Amino acid sequence: MPEEKTATSGSPVGATQEKPKFNVNEELDRFQKRLIRGMEVLTSPLLDVEVATTPSELVYQEDKMRIFRYIPVQKKLQTPPVLISYALVNRQYMLDLQPDRSVIRYLLNQGIDVYIIDWGYPTPIDRYITLEDYIEGYLNNAVEEVLRRSGASKLNLVGICQGGTFSVMYSALHPEKIKNLVTIVTPVDFDTDTGLLNIWSRNLYVDKVVDTMGNVPGDFMNVGFLLMNPFRLVLDKYIGFMLNIDDQNFVNNFVRMEKWIFDSPDQAGECWKQFIRDCYQKNLLIQNKLKVGDKTVNLQNITMPVLNIFAEYDHLVPPACSRNFTEHIGSTDKEIASFPTGHIGIFVSARSQKEICPRLSEWLIKRSE
């Protein structure tokens, strides 16, 4: 009698194999254990969540604004000083979030002299600080202080996100002080439907928001940012954390990022109101119609070399907001560099250290000879 043929599992051919049954109680128990394990990890004394570890010194302070100079690590400096202007809505230590992926450390290792602006945390007394106060007051005083300390006649200005928009305004108003301008994920042309932030901002009743809140709370802004991509920024992110909870390096980096995301200063009411109205709603900057005090910002006055870096998958500042900036300026030495990453990845991804930082430092050094 011939042998009965069997399937690879050992069951007779044609036999129906039972699928594992889904046990709700077992899954809930497994999930509860992971939650408990998560709490143990997050409260562990071994958790290393230090940020901004690159040595620096406070060199200037005015009201809430402070300037830090990072301690050079090379004897010979390759460039005039670099002043970095970050956005108001988040903290500047994104550029120094973790030692092995620090933009600041990379620049220092190339012999670049780095200063950075810490805009601080506005309080109710700062509600009436205007866009003019930030550009012609704080930013101008920061530039003057760095020039005074370094003895240089011009400096390199690197602006990031909203801080880049401020840097564009400043460079157009004071081109004689800027040797090179670098903009990174910087919105300049706000007339696009490719970003939810641009669409939502058009319908904001900015006067009512400020009349009701005074300063605009950082938490209010953060909720809006999270709602722009809730699956990835809320659900997917925390599922990833639970799945990698036994990877200490992953957990440390996760906590560092969470610390930065939710460290969001409030926004001075008057400045926020003008920025939303004149940039997001009227798109005045790209049209050379934006007013800073009694001065009009004309992008044709930007005649220094310009490097414009943006992220192709940026959901906060979509490429359409940044890409065409250099078409509207007076400079003949201008470059565009786009990278396949996101708004935050441009600073902390592996690509940042391998491609973006080298491009930035080489460009600055070449134009500082």
C-alpha cells in the first residue's frame, strides 16, 4: 500500500490546518507587561537623556535672549564667526541633541567658530514684543556683539526654520554685515497648498487669538503640529517605542527627542500676530512688501553668497516654501541643496552627518577664504 503523501508540516495533503486563536486576555496581559516595562525603563537611573552637551559659554544676554559661543576645538579657525538663528517656537539645542549626531560638534571639528542665539521663554510681560523688536533689536544686537567680540567686519548668518525667515529679513535690511547667508528649512514663499500649516494659518483669526491668550502658548502650537500628521507623530511613534523598549540606545534617543519636542516656549503675541498675518496670510516677504517697523524688506538687497538647504519630505516647511527663494534675491553666488529627509531629520539623521553637515561646512569654508 503506497505511503500517504503529506504536506511540509506533516499534515495529510488536503487537511485543514487550524490557525492560532487570538486570545484577547493574553494580548492585554502582554500589553500591560510592556507598559509596566516602559515605566521601569523611563524611570531607570541608567537613562541618559542629557542634551546640549557640547561645551559653550554665555557671552551676551539681553532680556530673555542669550548668545552662547561654543568652545573651539581647532587652533586655527577656518571662517569668520557663524551666528545661528533658530526658530522661536522650539529650542536651539536640536542642533546639539546627541553627541554622535550633533551639527554643532561637526562644525567645530571643521574649525568653524560657532555662536548661537537662545531666544528664551517669553512671559506675559513680553506680549507686546514686535517683529521689529526681534529683527532690528535682538538679532541686530546679537550680530553687533559677535562682530565686536571677534573683530570681524562681517559674519556668516545661518538661519533655521522661522529663524531663517528672520535671517532673510535681516540680511536684506543689513547686507553690509553679512558675509554669507545660509537658510535651512526656511519658509520664504508661504503661498502653497502643500502644507497643512500654510492652509490652516490662512483662516486664523490672529487678533482674537492674541486678545484671548496674550502670548500664544507653546502647547497650543505643539498640538497643531502633532495634528498635521497624527498617525506618525503620535500613534506610530509610541508603538515604535514600546517595540524597542529593551534597546537602551533607542530609548535614550527617543527621550531626548521627546524632551526637545515638548520644550516649546510661548510666542510673544504681537510678533506672532504679524508673522502669521504678513507671511502666512498675505505672503508679503516674497513680494518685497513686508514691513519691519518703517523699513521695507527687499530681497534684491541680498547680494552676499547664499546657500538654501531644504528637506524634500518636510511636513512643516514644505519644499514649495523654500525652493524658489534664491530666484528672488540679488546674489549671483547662490546654491540650492535638497535632501530626501524631513524637517527634523535634516539635523539628527545619519544623512545629516554624512551629507548635510559636510555640504554646509565646505560651502562656508570655501567662501571664507
